[in-house]
Amino acid sequence: MCKKIRKVILLILIITSINVFSQNNIGDRYYEDGEYTLVSVIATIEKSGFELQNRDISMEVFKRAVIKLGEGSIRQLNINTRFLCTNKHEENFEIWNMFYKKISKEFYRENCEQLIALMLLDGIIDDPK
């Protein structure tokens, strides 16, 4: 039990750190170019058969943590996933199929940003530097 609490706290700290280090563009509240919602990320969990590989918490706790991401974290996650979908598209497709339920290239193309967001939040891939 204590081990699970530590892992939940670690996940919350990781998500909070994304928020702390995210870009702040007060005048530019939303990115219009290809932005997705947290609801679409959660819907992709069901569509893709996603199961956590790097976090020892329940899917319910993971979904709650995703839904509670702050605005800055969401913005940074959008920026990071857009970059990774553009610049490391094929590499991340292969990584997805190594660690998660296999998907087609077409499904990956249609859901790239949400799938990358799931891999980032699961800790399988790192934020771009």
C-alpha cells in the first residue's frame, strides 16, 4: 500500500513539474494549430487498448491525474507532442508497438499527438530537449 502511495505521489510530482517548467504565453491562451483535449487523450486509451507500462498505478488513478493537468501543463504537452509527431514520427511509432498493443500506421497517423501524450505521461519517452 505504501509503495502505491509513493508511486501516485511521484506521478503527481512529475505532472506538476511539467506545469512548473511549461511555457507561459499569457497573451496566447490557446494554440489553435492541431491542439487536442485531455478528453481525447483519455478516449485514445480506450481506442488503442493502452495499458500503463512504466507506472504501477491503476488506470483510474492515471486518468484522474491526466484530467487534473493544469493549463500550462496541457499547453506544454501539446507543444511537446506536436514536436515529437513531426520530428520523431516513425521512431515513436516503433516505440509504441514495442511497449503497447500493436496499432496500424494509419491509426498512429490519425491519433499521433494523443498516443505520444500517453507515452510521455507513462514515462516511456522523454520530453524533447
